[in-house]
Amino acid sequence: KQHCVTRSRVHPFTCSLLHRPVTLERARQLLEVQAGFGGPYNANSAKLILSEVMRDHGQPAVDELIGELELERIFGFTPGTRFKGGLALDAIRK
């Protein structure tokens, strides 16, 4: 069972109630809005969305969205970049 820790208190049901996997269609819609505005604040929002996609659907789905929505041109996100917790980590080396 997953637990969320907040201010040194463990809440056993919070995570399961708050987390619903993001669908690729919903992620696409949210990323289209962020890409439409561009800029650093929207890049941070896009990182959060891509972190959710990474967790729920994996790297291939992230790479597909980066290419499809031209996020490399808009935010500088390259295919292979891993996203976790709203951070863009090193690209996966092949």
C-alpha cells in the first residue's frame, strides 16, 4: 500500500484518492495549451504533465508527445529526456 507523507504524518489513503492516471488524450490537450503560450512558466507546467505521462505510460509516450506537439522547438525538450516530479532529467543514452 502506498502512503503519502505530509509534515511527518502518514496518510495511507490520500495517494490512491488523488492519483488517477492521466490519459494520453488529456495530456495532449493540456500540453497543447502550454505550448500555445510558450515561455518558461509554461515549460514548467509541461514538465509536470510529461512527468505524469512518464509515470503512467512510459518513455515512448513522452517521446511521441514531444515530437507530435513540437515541444523541442517550443521548450527545448528532446526525445529521450526523462521527466520525473516536474524535472527534466538527462536524456536516455542508447
